[in-house]
Amino acid sequence: MSETDDIIHYRTIWLSDIHLGTRGCKADFLLDFLRNTESEQLYLVGDIIDGWRLRKSWYWQQSHNDVIQKILRRARKGTKVVYIPGNHDEWLREYCELQVGGVQVMEEAIHETADGKRLLVVHGDAFDGVVRYAKWLAFLGDWAYDAAIRLNHWFNLIRRKLGYPYWSLSAYLKGKIKNAVQFIGNYADAVSGEARRRGVDGVVCGHIHHAKIREMNGVLYCNDGDWVESCTALVEHFDGRLEVIHWMDLRALDPLLPTVTKPVSAPVPVLPELVARIPVKELT
């Protein structure tokens, strides 16, 4: 697909777990996705900005700024943009029910598809017992996950030199470790159970970096994945059909595409006061 090809139009796009502010964030691929797609509605389903990582050290590339500007430009041009904060950008929850730069910040949302399905949209960390009841363990897990992402980068550098395509080591390990598989299943059960309790037709969430659409006990479970490992989005077509888009597979891009290596010192344009107010908390 070249710059002259037609833009792909969707009724709705859901994105989550972008983790702007981390070295693992694949902002360039997300920018490519945003440049080649349009939608009437865009849901940002949490962990868009990684406040956990930014509290420890400032890391912000120009491509991260570009993602924010691209989203704000969509809002100015009439796309309905809803931001539902997650656990990594939880400080934004104090701005729920407000509009920031044309983006509506909400704790959760109910989305109605073109064919009449009602979907609960939440990040999903409220259904993760580790995040909810043992935050110190969640921070430890975040450190281990970041180490796996770094290992994944070097692993794929070697694969590319040997002529092999990109392969996510971290996603493979997650899929093979018994406890991780059990956690994903328990998480999906909990989130879909909440949708069933609310009397809606399904749920859209993120949080666990594992894109999936499936029916669970009479409700539709949709996870839009992430932009750290898999570069996935959930989309709604104009007939109401839902689909997980694996952007790297669709575009056949090299996932080791060079990024802007010079970090920018300025905080996110339009939202400087939000970034500056990321709370510094002791791990308890």
C-alpha cells in the first residue's frame, strides 16, 4: 500500500495499550495505521500513555508526539474520540466526563454497533486481581515484561540478519507459560461475566495484550490487543461486523523499522499539565 492508495474506512476503531513513553512502543507502526485508516468513532481503551514508566524516567520520542497530534487532529476533524484510561494512565481518571482537546475522557462507555449490539467498553484492569489488590506485584510484573520486550528486540535483530521475518518472542512465551494462559482465561471470564451482569451483548477491553474475539457464555468478548508486541486494533465495519486487525501482517511491514532516536524534551502538546501531574507514589 502506497501513500496514493485509498484510505481504509471503518465505522469504529478501538486501540489500547500503546504505552507511549516506553521504548517498547511501536509508535511508527501506529502512525502508519492511523495514516491509512479513518473512522467515525475512535476509542482509546487505556494505557495510551505509560505513566508508570514516565514516573521513573522521561522517554518521549518525536513519533510519540506525532501519535498524540494525529489523534487530536482526528477529533478536530469530527471523529468522535473517547479516551478510557487504564492502570498505566490512571491519573487521567480524575478528568473523566471532561473534554480535553476535543477528546472525551470517560471511565467506561457503552457502544452500539451498526447492527444494534450494545458493547461495554472498559480497559479491564479492574478485573485483574494483581493490579487491584497487589499493585506492588503489578509493578514487578511490569519490570519483567519490559525486560522481555527488550530481549525480544535483540532477538529479532538477529533473526533479521539471518533473513528470518519478525516473530514475537514475548508473545510466544506468554502463550506457552501455563500460568499466563490460565490468567488470560480467567481475565476473559471475569470481563465477559461483567458484561453479562450489565445486560449488554458484549465487552471490548484491552489490558492483557492479547487480541481476541470470541463468544463466552452468551456474550461477545473482544480484546483489541496492543501496540507493543502485536500491533493490533479492533474495528467495526459499517454493517456492524467486528474484526481484529493485525497491522504488521496486513501491511507486511518490517517491525524493526527505524524510529526517531532523538527523544524530545517537551511534554505532549496540548496536554502538558496532564503529563506534569503524573503522581509520584510509593509502591505499597
